[in-house]
Amino acid sequence: MATYQAAYEILAEQLAENGVDVEAVKAALKRQHIETPSWGYANSGTRFKAFAWPGAATTTQQKLDDAAMVHKMTGIAPTVAVHIPWDKPADDDYDAMGQYAEAQGIRIGAVNPNVFQDDEYKLGSLGNPDSGVQERALDHILECCEIMRKVDSDILSLWFADGTNYAGQDSLRARKLRFERGLEAVKAQLPDGGRMLIEYKFFEPTFYSTDVPDWGTAYAWAVKLGDSAQVLVDLGHHAQGVNIEQIVTFLLDEGKLGGFHFNNRKYADDDLIVGSTNPYELFLIYNELAGAEMSDDPTLSAAARNVAYMIDQCHNIEGKMAPMILSVLNCQEAYAKALVVPRGQLAELQQAGEVLLAHKLVT
């Protein structure tokens, strides 16, 4: 312990010499909250095979127990996202579910509707050409709005598998209009203070067109819907080589960055442990977030502090709780590195056009 304390004191002194407020950094790290997903504690896998893990959660209460343990081990994971109907209580008592979570020292976070796994959704949910299927999907999402009220959640996370596999399969414009009508109906039923986060994905499970294919589509709809709608950025939902941190800073500046689904990928939507494949990308994302938090612009700073940090991963061969703890700590480490970037010095170098010196400060 003495060795760690000595190393910490040396680091703190070095950071202070570079103009970093160490106490402010520590306070920010303690404020960060990373939400874990209930489905990450159960047996899940790829489209090919789900390998069972001894002790994996099989009930919602067990998922909440595991999430509570992750929070106990990390101190920064006080909420757990739920997926409906995967986490639907047998007795439909969501009040009791919320109370059970609180008794374990955590709370229910984002509510995620499921409008993709039933056979009726083969051709889509809100974008389906069948008005009956559209209504079924909308009814389920509105049910989730009511669940938000019961568990005191303020976030509705919306991901849609809707799209087409072949040119001519459906009218792309008609699908857009169906979605806009559906989202307007959802907006009207959000609880007071609630917000919907619209997630995008450029392909899969459909391959010719995806109804919410990119951040621009999600952003355009969030603008139309007003203050109660924002964009949800899943790190694995982009084409190869996309500059995610640039998307992040644009949405932040527009007040439309609602939150993240953290994970990592090598090829597509791999849902691997965040920071495992590309930790530098995770740091650069946090660098934009930290810079916005510390901005002199109060509107930008408030927007950054209102971002919801959530994990969305599929642990198929590495266990359940251990990879979740590692994921949370990887986020915390990336955030810590971003917080100690000497921003005054960086701004001066950028203004002076000192390309390599500025680059060196963020590597």
C-alpha cells in the first residue's frame, strides 16, 4: 500500500505541475455512472451458438443481484438497464421489481422495448407495411413507457431491426413516414422528464436497407421530435473506419447526444468488451466528452453531464460478471486519461498549428 501511495503522490504532483486539478479529476471519476445491461448477466451468444456459463442469471432477480455485485465491486455502476419482455416479472409487478433493485443498492435504468424477436416482426415493426403489426409494436413501446413510470426510469432506449433485404421489397419513403408517425406517438406518452434515445445501425439484421441506418437519420428525427428525443451511439453500429469521436462531438454541440451503448468490435457488431480491441478509440471518445464537460460554455457542459453511459455487450465465452467489471473499469480508465489532458496547453498548440506537439498530448 505504501508503494501505491508513493506512486500516487508522484503522479499527482506531476499532473498538478501540468495544470491539472487532481481533486477535480477525482471528483469527476466518482460522479461517473456506467449502466450495465440485465441481459449481459444471462446466457447469450452469437447467432451460431450460446455457450452456457455456470451460475449465469436465469431470472430477473438474479440479474439484479449480479448487477448489484458489479456496482459493489466498482462503485460506479448504480443502475441496470432492463429489456422487456425478457425482464418482465411473472406477476407483472414492476413496482416490486424496482423495490427489489433498490434493496440491493441499485436502481432500474433505461427501459428497452423488444420489437424484433417475434415472427410478426419479420418485415419490421414501426416500419412494417402491415398497419396491424405497426400497432402491435407501438402498443409494446407504449407499455414500456408505462413501465418507466413504475420503475422511475427516465430513459427509453429504442433500437429497431427494421429494414429490407432486397431493392423493391418496400417503399423506402413510406417506411420513413411510418417511423415518424410511430415516434411521434411514443413521444406523447413519455413520462414527465423522460427522454427517448434513438439508436442507429448501418446494417444487420437487414442488408439492403436499414430504417435507422446512421446518426444523421437518428439526429434528424430527434430534432423533429424536440427536447424529449436524442441519439444513442452504439460503438459497434458503424461502418469500418468511421470517426465516432467526431460524431460524438457534433451531437454534443447540438445537444442531441443522449447516451452510449459501449462495446468493442473488430469487424461488425461484435459486442466485445469495451476497450478490448481499440482502447485508443475509447479514449478519444472520452476526450471529447471530458472536454465538453470542462467547457466554459454552460450549455455544452450541461449536455455532456447529461449523457447516459450504458454497456451493451454479449459475453459468450468469457463469463458474465468478470467481463462486466472489466468493461466498467475500462471506461473509467479511459475517462481518467481524458480528464488529465492539459487542455489549456492543447488549445494553445492547436491555435499555433503545432500538429505533432498537439497530437502528442492525446497519445
